[in-house]
Amino acid sequence: MLSIGVDIEEVNRFKNKKLSFLKRIFTDNELEYCLNKKNSHQHLCARFCAKEAVIKALSSIGEKKPPFLNIEILKKETGVPYINILNNNKYDILLSISHEKDKAIAFVVIK
């Protein structure tokens, strides 16, 4: 089984958002990482794209949409991002994310 998902967003969607809003989408680990970055809205947006790409890839293979807080985008010590799906890690999921001034994008492959 092979499945893909992709998402692209405007980074300004995450500029100056209240913490109460962000806590509905991002885990504490994600917020700690992103909010300590200079342009945190770019990092938040890239993680949101990754979550959306995961949802798209999972739905294409008939899986139920997990809540945003059950999809966690983390980084290995090498700096490579990876996906941790809480309560359901039965898939091997590959992730590529990128962001720049105005846009963020994520691409997911489920093997």
C-alpha cells in the first residue's frame, strides 16, 4: 500500500495567533519548538501543512481522520522532521516540509 498527501498554505495564517488557538492544533512539543524560532509563524504553518498532508494520505487509504493533536511533527537529532501519530503508529510515514517568506509546503508518503 502506498499513499501520498500534500498541502501548501500561506504562512501569514499563523502570524499573531493567540496561544489558545494554537493549542487546539499543535502539541506542547511543537509549540515549544516553533515559538522559540525567529519567524515562528513559518514553522507553525509548515507543521500545519504536514498535519494536513498526513490526513489526506490517510484518508486516501480509508483511515479515519485523526485529530490534529494526535499528529505530532518532531525533529530527529539530525534535524530531519518526522511524524509521530499518537495512538496509531502502524504506518511508515515519510515527510518533507519546507517554508519560505510567504508559503509553507509539506509532502507525505505512507509506505
